[in-house]
Amino acid sequence: MPITLDALLRYHSIDTCLQDYALGCTLDFLAERCTQDLIEKGENPHRDTVSKRTIQNDIKNLRGDKLGYNAPIVVKDGKYSYSEKTYSIGNVSLTNNDIINISAAVKMLKSYKGAVFFSGIESLVDRLERNANLNLYGKVQSIVAFEHFPESSGTDMIKPLMDAITKKEVINVTYLRFGLDQTAKNQPFHPYLLKEYHNRWYVLGMNNQYKEIQTFALDRIKKFEVLTDIQYDTQHKPDPDVYFKDTIGVTIFHNAKPVEIKLRFNQSKLPYIKSQPLHESQWVIEETEEYITIGLRLTLNFELQSLIMSFADEVEVLQPASLRSLIKKRINKASDSFNKERPI
């Protein structure tokens, strides 16, 4: 429904009157006020008087959901008022569909226990839902379910790191190295962005010493402090949509280039692979009744290996040879572990 400027001005005039006069307003009063406001704001002293029928239609539109207002307007003894004293169309910026979509999104975000920086969204939607006099938010919450992720360690670092990134601060990160040598290391670091992968959080930024992009897992960071004597570098900040375009996960080795990868899946995985691509670069090379061969263009990293290993005996790596050799070694190592006799 297109809204003319006159109609929009009338809606706000009616809204102001219903807020200012708790005992209600008659149609005649509302028509007079709308006429005055239109003349003043439209600078047209010869404007025709707004009719009571026009006001009745306006009230109908404000009460309805086509404009997303759902205004709680009631009438008693010929006087119109808001049944909710704090209501105003100025507080309503969302339609019913907006409330439904945001409610589902909040439900999804709540499944990440560690996503503490999303906590304010739910209270915001609650306020909007009350102001709009809608009951949709709660209904959606009760009928939509997402996978529930356990809380991961390191999430207490999310908010402080977000603040450092927003304020463009260089930080000194104390972190534990992977492997057997878990020695704490200090590293001046320019944080650029946070990234989540498989319910684990990472911070990506620039190593101050080598001027290279580096990624830290938040659960390995023990603490960090702001360094005021080093200027924050924005020159090396990557575009995340471009930086991670050819990568699964978060690990990108220095100067790594994407390569063509060929994987062959047996017939049981054919519908899955076609309906749920492993990556946006995926294309079908060959498809038969027994298997499907796909191509991918990706950088080689640990996350890619883990993804391939998750398909166990349902996939074969055809190329590159280096990736095929790595997966073969991991399969043989796993086979050796299962072939060992273990006490029950």
C-alpha cells in the first residue's frame, strides 16, 4: 500500500493526539488537528478540511497490519485512544514479517552459548515486540529449533577483542603454543576481525614483527594488553569475503595459493554432495550410477583434511597427489590404531 505524504502526516498527527490526550479524541478534533498540521507543514493555507471519513480510514489503517503498525486504538463514548499508554507509531519500525525473521535469527544466535555479544539483541526485539503489540516473537521462539552448541572456552575474550578491534588498538597477546611445547609466548598483534568455525572462535590480525596475517584460537589466548606505543596498521587489513574465499575453515598458510582438487564419492553420497556442496567453488566433473566426481578450488589446510576424513570410506582423493598422500597416511594411521588389541 503506497503512502502519500499527506497520509503520513495525518498518521503522525493522529498518533500525537492519542498520546497527548489520555481521555481520548473525537473524530472532529482529530480532523481539525490534522487539517492544521497539514496546512502548517505543507505551507498551503487554502487546503481543504480533512473529513471525518478520512480520519476513520486512517484509524483503520493504523489498526491493521498492512503498514506494520497494529496500533492498539480503542473507542469509547465516541473518543479514540491508545489502550497501551506507552504506544506510539514512532516506536514501530518492524512489520510482522520482520518480527518473525528476527525472532528466528535470535533463536539461532542463542544456540551459541559463547556469543555473548548477541545478548542485547533479544531484549531489543522484546521491546519492539511490545511496542508493536505483536505476539509473533514468542510464537516463533517456540516452534523453531536449531542445533545446540556447547559453550567453548575462550569466549570470554570475544567482547574485549571486539572492543580492541573497534578502537583500532594494537595488543600484546600472551598465548599457549600448540603441541607438546605449550610455552607462553608474547606477540604484538594488530587485531582485524573475529571468525567462528565449528563453534570455535578465532581472531585474525597482523603480526607486528613480520607484517604477516596471523590467526589465534581464542582458547589459546591467556590474556592480552593494549600497547599504546605502536600505531594501529590498517593497510594490511584483508577483506574477509576475499581472504577466506578459497579456504575451508580459518587456516591459511603464508602465500598459499588455491589448487584444483578432485574428490570421488560413492553412490550413497551422491544426493548429499549435490544438494549440500562442500564449498562454493564446487563443480561436478563426472556422475555415474556408482559415483560422483567433483572439483574444488581451495588452499590446502588442516580443516580441509578433517572434512575429507569425516567421509571415511565414502570418498577418494584423486588429486592433488600431495593431498592424496596426506589422507592415505592418516587413514593408515587410523587403521593401525583400530587393529591394535585394547583391554576392555
